[in-house]
Amino acid sequence: MIGYVLLGTNDNDRANAFYDKLFAVTGSKRVMEFPGCTVWGRDAESAPHLGVTTPYNQERATAGNGTMVALHVDSRALVDAIHAKAISLGGQDEGAPGVRGDEGPGAFYAAYFRDPDGNKLCAFRIGGAVG
């Protein structure tokens, strides 16, 4: 259902460097670039995508209170790797990797972090401990 999400940035170069390295962990890459806007995904045609942009109204970008982008991944190891990479790139920890709720076949395993602009993201996997 979701095609793409854009997050605001006040420093395109810093945001691009952060997301280039973060999404390299997932095998994603830059798929579109416009002045002041960069978009990442697996390829240009397949959704979803995530992008960063300077606000159209030219006002300062701010992180939305209660707004979060969740990145679905295939394994708990990848959740761990994304969280570790985000923190190593200067992101802020908002919740270490772990099960939220009960362990089991439908367990929700997630990690939370903020990018350098304060945007909140989550990497998650739904499924049992294997994977």
C-alpha cells in the first residue's frame, strides 16, 4: 500500500551519507535524485521507497512527534545490523533490538533509532526466534 515516505532534512549531504551507508546493509541503493531530494529502494520501479528532502516551503525540517517509519526486514540479524549501523553513523538509540511482547511464531522483534535530523525509524521482523 505505501509507495514511499519522505523525511525532512536540514543537511542533504549529511542525510545522504547516513542513508547510503545504512541502506547498504539491506542491499538498497539510491534510485532517484532531484535537487534537494534523494530516494532509496531496491530498484526504481518497486515500492516502497524512502527519501530525504529539504522542505518544499523552505522552512526548517523538524521530526514529527509520534511519526515513525518502520522498515520490514527478513531476519532478526538484519534488525540488529541496521540498528548497529545507524548508531555507528551518529543515529540516536531509541530502543535496542529485542522482542516486544511475547516470544513465539508471531513475535515482534524490533529496534528503534533516530537519524541525524531526529526522524524516528524502526527496523522490524515478525516471526519466531529463528531468523
